[in-house]
Amino acid sequence: MKRFPPPAIDVSRRRFVQGIALGGAGAGLGLWRPNNAWALPSPGQPTALSGTEFDLAVAETPVNYTGVARPAVTVNGGVPAPILHWKEGTTVTLRVSNRLRTPTSIHWHGILLPAHMDGVPGLSFDGIAPGETFVYRFQVRQAGTYWYHSHSGFQEQTGLYGPLVIAPAGPERYPTDRDYVVMLSDWTDEDPDRIYAKLKKQSDYYNFAQPTAPDFFRDVREKGLSQALDRRKMWNQMRMNPTDLGDVSGYTYTYLMNGTAPAGNWTGLFRPGEKVRLRFINGSASTLFDVRIPGLKMTVIAADGQDVDPVPVDEFRISVAETYDVIVEPQEDRAFTVFAQSIDRTGYARGTLAPRAGLEAEVPAMDPRLWLSMQDMMGAMGRDHGDIHDMSGMAGMDMNDMPGMDMTGMAMGAAPPVHHARTEYGPGVDMHVDTPRTNLDDPGIGLRDNGRRVLTYADLHTIGGSIDPREPSREIELHLTGNMDRFMWSFDGVKFSDATPVHFNHGERLRIVLVNDTMMNHPIHLHGMWSELENAEGQFQVRKHTINVQPAQRITYGVTADALGRWAYHCHLLYHMEAGMFREVVVS
């Protein structure tokens, strides 16, 4: 397929990835204020609002992260939007005024509330028209780290997202000396509509890590000519890309930490010996991040706002829309780099924890970009076939043949044979997985056996157990489907515009089964209700609002349908949602 010419970039590639030191709202336009210090106790003041009454103005504000001024959609003039501090048990009132020329909305991600307060245009309300103010009012029924963002068009990509920090009604389970939000996001100078149009024309437009001639000759040296040729032949026949880890890359993205480019170096202060809580939020449109702080062990204490049994780790992957709270205890009087590299290793966000402002630590090199493995392509069956490099004898197959292979139960961790709906056979689906893997102890592509202690879902255990001990009375199975070459995404091969709603009976306990028939990660978010992830034996594991489903993986979770109304259910990769991986859930 013909590659379209890349957009003109006025700065060097290195400069673009790093951004500029003083980037942010109004930078370079005589309006700049040091929003890169928004989480610091000193110098400067945090951009935060607290209480029960809030006035939020959505408007267009110029920003400059790369040396080029671009318009952003902001709340009260900032990217990210202000931290909102709430308290469990109170009732909050939020007056959102739209000063844009187009409709807008705010969705309170992971928050339990009445359906008409959820903020999804077309489902829960009509949206907020230009010049109008919409009043959100609801009781705060939970505590922890959450976030809020637009559910209108691509406004989330252009800056409309912000953190929520909800104090518990009682004491904190894990008290600390300092408390910082660390919000990760991806910024592009391009118009998101243009990005989406490019992806529809050429899905790998932003992937510049394609297999090369040197890669081929390396395979010949390591595996021999026959296996090297088989490897290339297999991928060519499937019309798939073994390095297609993300839709949009650091070629156009500058990765931000608390609204600050890497060159800006967001900094959080500490005194040696203090306990510091870091509330990580992935508010990006399209990027999964792998997070570590070289020299510091992190203890994970909460996932998606819910306290978990403490888990000491060196690194964790945070999918789009997830949140993780960690505690670090720096003992040395020196700086530490907070490092968040994108899953495709094309860029990173970074900041610093330091005893004094102005200090920096070494920024580590990004890890190598690895090819997708057999288990990412074939699930449990692929785990028996080993590495993707060992492809002898498989080049004659394509993915339409593979589902018919009678290999059920051949691998450890294999799920029961899955059923593919009739709607999955069509131009919108290029891959099926008959033996998906069910393992929750896999950190994912690029993190396996990297020498560090990496968090997995199997490590997470919500304190207090399930909110509903009833056995599910019925099961709903949905497949995450797509055609990567055509950039078509769906549930069960049906895009949202052609789909009928999924119906939950009010008060019932049900089990959702998701099977990922693609080679990409999909963070799936159910609005209005908790998703209680189960292990392979069907036992409660961890309570979340967003569950990342890895390639060729089958996961299950319990849902209590206790929230009447119309709710959104979708992949939180913004361009996948736009392309059709979205359903309406009706609880009645």
C-alpha cells in the first residue's frame, strides 16, 4: 500500500519527542504560566479545586509543547484540567459552561452516579451546547483516584481531561507524608480528525518500526534461511504487522506528565525518609505506558480507585483510562526519574522526584521494541508453539485457517472452545482466536522476562473482596474484533452504528466474558457499574472500572446491574471507539 507523505515538522525528531521546556497553556504567546509545577507544594501553587461547588469553563486555549502554537480544549484554561478534590459522602455540584463553538461534555470516569449525570451525549444527555451551562449534581459514593474527560468527538485528545482525588469518609488506609497526582497523556499538534482519516486509509501510517532488511538477515543468522522466509511469508499472508503495538506513535505524539513535556521535567519534592503517594492516571487517547522509577521500589496500594493488598513492584503497565496508586520511600538525598515509556517504545513521558527543585536524575534508555509473540496471535495454542521467531511449518496458514485447527486444550491456560457469532465472519474481522489464553499473570508484550518485577492483574486483590457474593445468573459473551489493515473495530464484528443495545436486568448479577480476537490491547470501560475481574477459576480477583484485555486473551468479570438507565460500554482507545468498538448497555 502506498505510504502517504508525513506531515511537515519544523523541529528535529529529538526535539519533538522531548517537547519544549516551557510548554503548556499559553506558552510562547505571552500568556505562559508555570503549569509544569502544578503538583508542587513549592514553588508555585497547584491547579486544584476542592469542596462541593465547582465552576468549570470549557474553552479553546493556545498551547505550545513542540515550538508550534496549537489550539487545545481546556477547562479553566489548563491542560490537564484542574485536580478536583471531593470527599466521600458529600454531594457535589459542578457547573460546566461551554465557551466553544461546538458542543461539549464531561464524563466522570469510574464514578457511580445516576445515568443522566454520566455525561455521554446521545445516551445520558444531549450534550452541552455552545454558550450553555449544564449542572451536574450527585452524591459521592466512593473514594480514591479517578479522572474526568470529554465524551464529545476528539476533545479528549485535544486536552479536555483532568484528575479526580476523592478523600475517604474515614482515615486513609495507607497514610503518607506527600501526595501527588501523576497524569500521563499524549499530545499531538495534528488535528485528531486528520489522524483518524490517515488511520482509516493506512492503519500503520504512524508505525516506523516495520520489519527491515537488517531484521531479515539477523533472522537468517539466528534461525536459518528457511525459518526467516517462513516468518516473513506468514505475516505477509495475514496482512498483519508484528510491530503493530499502537495505532499512533511518538512520530506525532509528545508524551506529557501532568501537562508537561519531557524537556519541562515536572518535579515533585520530598524529604528523604518520607512516604510519597503517587496517583498515576493514564489520561491518554491512545497510549499504554510502562512506568518505573529507577532506584526506587514502588508499592501498589490501589487500582482504579479501589484499595488493594500492597504489591511491591519495579514496573507496571498502565492502560488507557486506568489508575494506579503507589507509595515510594526515597531514602537518599538525590533525584529520581519517573519514567513512563510508550508500549511501542517511540517516546516517553518523564518527571522527577527530588529533595530540591531543579535537580534531575539520568533518564534511562527506552527498552527495545519487541515483535508480537505467538501467544499474542494465537492465545493458549501459541503458548505451546513458543517464540514468534520459530515459525517453521506455519507459513502456509492464514488466520482464517487457524480457527479451524482442532487444538483445543493443547496448552496450559486454554479457555473452553469459544463460539464465534455469525456476525464475526465478514470484511470487518480479519482474525479469530479459538483457544484464547486465560492467564492473568502475563505482564504483556515488551515486559516479559525483562529482569524487573512487573505488576500483573494476578497480583491485584481488592481489599474486602467482592461487593456482591452472588453467583452470576447468566453470562454474556462478547468478542473484541477488528480488521487491522482497514482500521475497523467492533464487538462481535458489528460496529456501534449497526449494533443493538446489550440489556441487563435491574438487580441481576451477571458475568461478562470478553474474548480478544485481535493482536492489540483493548482497555474496556463499562460506565456506571463496577467490573469485578475473575481469575481463570471464576474467583473474584480485583474490582476495576477499566479492564485491559490483552491480545488473544479471554477474561471474565462479574457485574451487578444496580444502575438503571442507558450506559456506554467501549474500548477506551479513542480511535477504536470512534471506529465502532462501542455498545450501549441498557439496565431496566
